[in-house]
Amino acid sequence: MSAKLRLASFLCSKGERIAYVSDAGTPAVSDPGARLAASVREAGYRVMPLPGASAVTSLLSAAGVQLGAGSFVFEGFLSSKAKEREAQVQQLSAETRAVVLLEAPHRIEALALALATLGERPVTLGRELTKQFEQITTVPAKELSDWLAQDKHRTSGEFALVIHPQTSVQPQSSDGERILKLLLPELPTKTAVKLAAEISGQPRNALYDLALKLKGD
């Protein structure tokens, strides 16, 4: 048990109240505060949240997305490893709900590069939310890296991102489906979708949804 947790247990045993404050986001959501909350609860004491600024709800309220019954997915921080991060983004490309991500300044450029595969799908980026230098912008995923590069200050601070909900789009012709049917038995889904998009000129995200449907059938 860490020194902080030992101190918390000691104070609880003496009947004292403990206030846990974080300057890195909501405690227990974007920092390790969950361990402290769990330790206090396991000791039989009440854990009471106090309302405050939340990057998730703040950005969602400003992004202008249509959530539909309030539905969105909170993914938080993606992997720090490039291949794992790319795989996670590939999975998120098939998600039709809004997706909320968090990111640190030293990794925001790598995340932007990974999100570029989402193409025209809008992404709302919030930087330093509720602070003096707050900045919110919405750009197509493929343009996020360029937007960051236009000003060195844009990679400073803490980040929250909303990948906007995706409306299921059906290919306008049968070319993509025909090509996928030829490629899927021979290639991994991701490779088949990439080639089908390059050959047919149809959106990769729509073809990926179609590929999943074809494999399910």
C-alpha cells in the first residue's frame, strides 16, 4: 500500500474526512484516484463525489454532436504503442456512436496520425478545457495532424477529443461489394478493405462495415 493510501486509512480510522483533489482531470477517471476511492470504500467509509469540471461532458456539450438518447463511448487513453493504437483506431472506425478520447501533450501528434485513417469523419478537439487557454476546434480526422502543426502552442496542454457519430453509409454502387467478396476469402479484413477502397474509390469506413456484414453472413 502506498504512503497516500496508508495515510487515508489512518485518517479514516480516526474519524477524519479526506478530500482528494486532482489537477489532471476528474479523480479516478483520468488519474489513479480509483485506488484511493476503493481503499476508503473497502475500509467501510463513504466516498462522496463533488461536482466539478469534466473534460468529457464539457467537450460533448460544445461539439454539437447528436448523441441520440445520450449514447456515447468513453475510450479514454489509447495505447502508447503504435501498432496497438492503430489497431484500436481500426476498431473504433466501425463504431457508429460518438467516441471520447483523452490524450497527453507528448502523444497528441501520434494520436492525430493514427486517427487520420478515419478520413472525413469529424473530430472535435478540446485543449486546456475550462482553463485560460481553452481551445476547441472541429476538423476532419485526416486534417487533424495538419491543424496541430500550424501552431506550436496547439500541442501544449491536456486534450480531450470527440470522434463524431458515424452514420452507416451504404456503397453507392456494387463495385465495392463485388471486390470485397473476391478479396475477403484471400486476405485479412483490413487489407481487403484497403484494397477495395483504393480500387472502387468508395469510403473505407463504409466498406469496413460492409466487410463485417459479409463475414457475418
